[in-house]
Amino acid sequence: MQGFPGGAPDPQQLQATMLAIEQACSLIQLHMNPSEAEKVITSLHSSLMPYQVCRFILETSQKPNARFQAAGAIGDAAVREWGVLTDDNKRSLIIYCLNYVMEHASSPDGYVQSKVSAVAARLLKRGWISLRFLWLWIFMQQWYTSFLFSSLVEQSIRGIHGPNRQFAAINFLETLVSEFSPSTASAMSLPKEFHEQCEYSLEVQFLKDFYCWAQAAVFNTADKILNSTVTIPDERACSAALRLMFQILSWNFKHTVEHESSDAKINFGLRIDTINLKKFERSLVKPGSMWREILISSGHPTWVLNFYTTLRQKYSYDTLWGDSPIAVSCRQLIVQLCSLAGSVFPNDNGDAQIKHLMLILSAVVLWIEPPDVITASIRNGGSESEFIDGCHALLSIASLTTGSLFDNLLKSIRPYGTVNLLSALTSEAVKSVLNNQSEEETWGIDSLDILLETWNVLLGDVDADKNPISTDGALASSSLFKMIVESHLKAAADSAFEDTDDTEYFHVSVSKRDEQLALYALIARASANTTIPFLAQLFSERFARLNQRNGESDPTQTLEELYWLLLVTSHVLTDSGEGETLLIPEALQAGFPNVIEAAHHPVVTLSWSIINFSRQCLDPGIRAKYFSPRLMEAVIWFLARWVATYLVPLDVSRGKVSREIDNVGTNGSQHSRKLLNSFAWENNQGELVLDFVVLISMLALTTYQGENELQVSFIFTF
């Protein structure tokens, strides 16, 4: 190839180098003398002008690993020697890599072609700014824009040169987009501004075209796939095109013009700001109004949903089809379409966006409903990926809507709201986690994490939505919390006599446990008027059970249940604060507007019930019988959070509790708030509790010597 860098090759030297690289790759595969083998490979990557020998290896070697290393060496050398290569050299290297990928598109060693594609993308980016205007001038605006992309890549993507080249071209664009994204770009020892210029150029000038090409590839292959009775090569290309579309919609769009936020849009239940999720990266997809035609007006989401639904029906007999590349890629795109926001929708007070979310939810609900039937199928060996993706879709929709709109979206096609469905899904996920402790089956844990994050989005920001869910939704959350508590209590009792680490129920880390319990607490507070009395009843039953034993039976199971109840109740009644002054949760302050006497307030009743039980540890006989180090750890943890929430902050100058109560709500609600903020100090109760806390602290440090976990817990708690 004219312009290919490097001098005239010596055939014997080329052959010797290829054999050395092949042998080194074989030794690494066999784990024989890997250090010496790595030195040989490193010498190729670091050698001066290795292009001719790398080309020889790529075209001659029968060892895929050797070809892989040769491709990588071309990329490393070209970036390192970019300053000494001529423009013809640079252009020739890029053309060679692209031609190699296309000519070897049918090769079974796909990872080699992927590596060569990555090298082409890397070099194309390296010369994006410096060579661009030169190439535009040399080829009269035909090479860089029209020829390189339209002729060599676009035609292949549209399937003109067959499904194998179509797949190779799509894979190259996927690699190119990844290379131009700052978060996944290769190191080039260039300033940040260079990467930002490349990012801007690709986003503004090419990204939408790439999406359209991928869209066309899916359209052109869809009928063949749907009508074929066997797997065809077009399916691989279609999967790649769907994956490319997903990747493009995952781009961090920065150079779009957004219309001003509409108050009416907010009033109709759409969020306008990105929600910061605790465990998942989820950002709004805002490509701007220039993308409206291809993403919204053209009916693109409807087509994608119908395509997936038709495929799903076609392969309904195959329980594992959900894990196929085309199914996974299509669902990823659908979930990403959930996050579309901003000026890609018309400025119509949110009507188009709400219809868009309803459209997607109406299709996604088939992946996750009925929850009990689907989870049973998964436990019997079916695919779990569709179920998990459906949970992700709910999370995406929740992050774009207020609780009330989220709940109403499903009511257009079901007699119940989305919160009821979310409750049923969470219930099944909890059952799966508690009933299957196998490390190999993680779908229950994965789905539960997603669903609890969805609850956090709906219920975590009280100020943003004073009534986050409907009455029916509150009933559903109440039933869910009761099921969660009863299931965990059963699991705690069943594991009470297990001592080994691999069978211990509470095997998760403290931070993981607290994170999960805090999310359970949000669900409980959504219907505090029923869940707080429920917790009080459970404590009362177990206290009575201990009093009735009189030493005649083993209390271990009951104590283990109390341990878990103390943990979850402390989360329901208090927040962690995370370094700030702890306040009584707003949901508890507003949840009992009709209670006018402290003695009848469920929070007050529950609090004193637990504190009175805890006081019994001061009796040496009762302490020896019931208060194990494990239970004492939970007692201390509860007391620390409760004291910080209900007894402080103090107005030191007057020795009184200082709590600002906003003038909100009805008179009954206002009275209930004041009652909850002051009950702990009535009749000198606060001083008595503090005295008791001091005594129990001394007990923890003196009576339980050698119990490191308890004493460490005490130190960090107080």
C-alpha cells in the first residue's frame, strides 16, 4: 500500500519475528515462562516503526493471538510516533485497518477484528483535528466525510456488502463512539481540550447520522429475522445495530439547546432535574430538538417496542431466548428510551413525554407481570434478564416522574396503579433473596436492589411531592412492609441456631444491611398509620413470649427476631443524618394528624415499649438470660439513634429542647407535630433516658469484655 510507513521489509526478518510472537503467545496461553514471553511481546509494541512486520503478522499468521498483538502494536506505535509520521503514513494506516476489518469480516476470530477496529478508531481520533482540513482539501471534501463514512462505512452498515461486512462496520462505529467519549477514550498523552474538541465535533456533526445508519440497518434486517425459521447472519448485525443505538443514546449530550422548564410540565408530574441515585448510574438522555424527528415524531419507540414484542412472541417456546444478543440489545435500547427528556419532546406541557412513558410501560409490563408467575419461571431455570431489565425500566420511569404520575401511568391499561405492581415485584424479590441464599443465583438480589432504589426515588424526597403516592399505593406499601418484616422474622428465627459463616442469615456487611433497612423504612413511613402499630404489636408479642418462658424453653429464636426488629424499627423511627442534626422523619410528623394525646401516639407507644424492654438489661439475672452481646449491640444502636433524634438538639442556654415547627397543615396536624417533638422530655422522661443510656454504656464496656464487635459498635455509635 502506497504511503504505508516503514522501510523495505526483510522477508527472513519478518518470518523470524512472526514465529517469535506466535511462540510467545502460545507460552502465555499455556502459562509457561510467561515473563519471558511478555518481554517478547512488549518488544514488538515498543519497537521503532513496527508497521511492516505487524502487517505481515496480520496477513500471514495462523495464530489469532499473534494477530491480536500485532494490531495492538500498530496502534501503540502510531500514537507514540505520530509526530514523525507523514500525513500519507497516517492516512494509509487508517485505511489499512478499515480495509482489513472489512475483508476479514467473516473470520471466526472476531476479537482480532474488534482489536483492529479499535486501532482504526484510535488513530482516526488522533488525527481528527490535525488531518481533517488537510484531507478535506486534498479530496475536495470527498474523503473524510463522504468517502470514509458514507462509502466505506455507511454502505456496509446498510447491508449492501452483506451481513458480515454490515456487522463489521457497525462494530467499528461502536468502537469509534466509545473512543470519542471522554469516559472510555484511550490514553494519548494529549490535553483535555483535544478530547473535548473531538467530543464536540462527533456529537454535533456525526452522532445523529450514525444513529440513523444503525436505525436503517435494523429496519433492513427486521423482516428477514422475523420471517426466518433459523438463526441467520443478519441477526448478528441487527443486534450490533441495536447495541450501537443504545450506546449513542448513552452519550453525555452537552451541546444541545433546551427549552425553558415549564411550570405546567412540573404540575403534570414530570421531573425536570436529574435524580441522584444511590446505587445506579442513571442520567437523563437529552439529545435536543434536532433529534425529535428520528426519535419521537417518526414513531421510532413504537417500532422498536413492536419489533421486540413480535420477536418475543416468536420465541415464546424458548425460555432462554431472553438472554440472546438480539433480545438483550433491544431491551437495553428500550430501557434507555425511557430516559429521554428535554427538548427532544415538543414544548406541550409534557403531553408527548407522558404518552411516551405510557407507551413504553405498556410494553415493559409484559416482562414483569404477573410477578409470581415470572419469578417462579426463573426459579425453574428460565431467563431472569428480561425481568431485571423490566425493573430497570420502572426505575428510569420513576426518576422522570413524581410519585402520583408514576402511579397513574399503569392505570390506563390496568385496574391498579404502578405502585401496586412495584409492591408485588418487591415482594417476590424479597422472597427470592430470603429463600435462596445461593451465591450463584443473584437475580433476586439484583432485582431487589433496583426495586428498592425505585421506592427511594418515589418516597425519598418528601418536599418535592407532599403526597408521593395515592391511598391505594399507601395500602400496597403497607402490605409490602408487613410481608417484608414477617419474611425477615421467619428467616431470622430459622437461622437462629446456625453458627457457620456460610449459613448465617445476617452475612451481609453492616453498611449493606443498613442501606437496605433504610429503604425498608421509607416503605414503612409511606403508610405509617398502619406500619408503626404493626411494629408495636410485633414487639409486644415477643416481649410477652419471653415473659411466659420462665426459663423452660430456649429463647434464642425470639431473641434473634427481636434483634432484627430493633434494627428495622430504629430505621423507621429515625434517619441516619449523615453528619447533620437528626430530625424526626417528616412522614412520621405528618402521618398522625388526628392524634392529640401522647399516650395514644403510635410512635410514642412504640418508643417507650422498646426503651422499657431495654431497661431490663440492668437486671443481672435478666441480662444473663436474654441480653446476649448480639442483642445488646442492637439495643445500643437503637438508643443512640433514638436519643439523637428525639432528645436533641438542646438549647444549651435554656436547657430545653429547641425544635422549629413550621406552620403547616391543619390544627390537628400541627398539634401532632408538636406532640412528637416534645413527648420525650415530658415528666422528666428525657433525663431518665439519658441516665439509663449512661448506665448501659458502662455495662457495654465492662460487663461484655472481650466482645469486640459490641464494643466497637458502641464506640462508633456514640
